[in-house]
Amino acid sequence: MAGFKTHVSVSGGIGLAYGAAGYACGFPLSTSLVAASICTLGGMLPDLDGDTGVAVREIIPLLAAAVPILMLDVFQHWGFDREGIFLSIMAIYFLIRFGIGEPFKRLTRHRGMWHSIPAAFNVGLICFLVCSYQEIEPRAFKSSAITLGFLSHLLLDELYSLEWFRAKSSSGTAFKLFSTKRMWPNFLTYGITVLLVSLILTNDQTLKRDLAAWKAGEIHINFKPDWRRFVINSSPKSETGRAPEPPTGEIQSNSPAGDGGF
């Protein structure tokens, strides 16, 4: 099994490549760096099901700090003033820091359904919800980043389960769609998937607005990268990656800009 530092290094390298590709496709540098960081964080998350170790000690405080920062657009949309935002950040920090670890440890087991493909997509859906009230492109960019980092961890675990072309007993326990040992984790994991998708489709007004604009032809996304953006003094872009009449390879949209931020 790959160690914690190996997972961080691999997901960090993938995150840098992912962020660079996003920057080349038109996202601003700050958004690209956030996506790279989120991808690195995603590479750590599967180890949360371990009972002890550096992974658990490092990940939960990092989550407690990152989640409320990513929710700044949510707080602003709800009309919170600075004091309200500060209190919300503190409340979410303490909830995750001291209220999530123990219940999560009791609910999961190492290499259970938390080490699975649907869990990776659930994490991406949660990130998509956390980044609510941003435009659809940066939200999808960030949520895909954490899923990519999570999947890199699972794949690395599977690679380390091979020894001279001979599979160890741990082979197949990470990169999987369901558990063959117990059934209730499968129902729980896929139930969470259904719940998250339902929340996004029924209550996400920003997503509905952007999807309607996309269907009307007001949003055009071109994933062809423009590597000239890495040249010094390249033209600046908006915070969300949308700009009027951008060159080929950048995200194009005629819809109104969102709040921006994280």
C-alpha cells in the first residue's frame, strides 16, 4: 500500500498538471491554483477511513479550514455581514474539526466503500454543493479536481497491490464499484449519491440558470488549450474564466458574471 507522502506527491503532481491545463483553457491563475490544491486534498481523503496515522491527523484540520473558505460565495449570497461570515466560518471549522472524525471512524472501515469509485464522485458532488452560487464552469472545474485526486489515490493503491505481476490480498479493494463483504455500505454510498444529485438538480438555482443559458447558446465552452497564456504579460481574464470575445481555447459566455471568489 502506498504511503501518505506518496499519495500527496502523486495527487499534487496531477493537480499541478490539471491546474495548468485549466489555466491554458481560460481559467484565471487563482482559480487554477485552487483547483490544483483541491486535487491534492482529494488524494488524501481516502485515508480518512484509517483508524490512526498522520493522514487522519492532517486531513480533518485541513478540511475544517478549506470548506468554509470555499463557502464564501454561499455566505455572501445569504446576505451575511462580516461578523456573520466570521461566525459561520468558526462554526463550520469546529463542526468538522471536532464533530466529524469520530462518527466517520465508527461508520467506516479501512478499504471499505470509502475506498471506491462512487465515493470519489460523492466527494465531487459535495464540493460542487460547497461551491454553490459560483458559475458552473469554476464549480465543475474544482469539483472535478477533487474527484480526480481521489481517484488517483485509489488507482495508486491498486498498483501497489501488485507484486511482480502477482496480486496481493488487497488487490481490488480500492478501485471498486461496490463491496462484496457487506451490503449496507453499498446502499448507503449510492443512497448518498442519489441524495446529492437530487439536491443539486432541485435546489441549485445557479446551475439551472447556467444550464438554461447553455441550452440557449449563450454559454460556449471550448476545452482546446491556449498555451500562449503562460507567456509573461498575457492578457488578464475575469475571475470566473469568462471574458468578452476571448481567443480560441478559452471559455466563452454571454451570460452575466457571477460573484467570483473561491
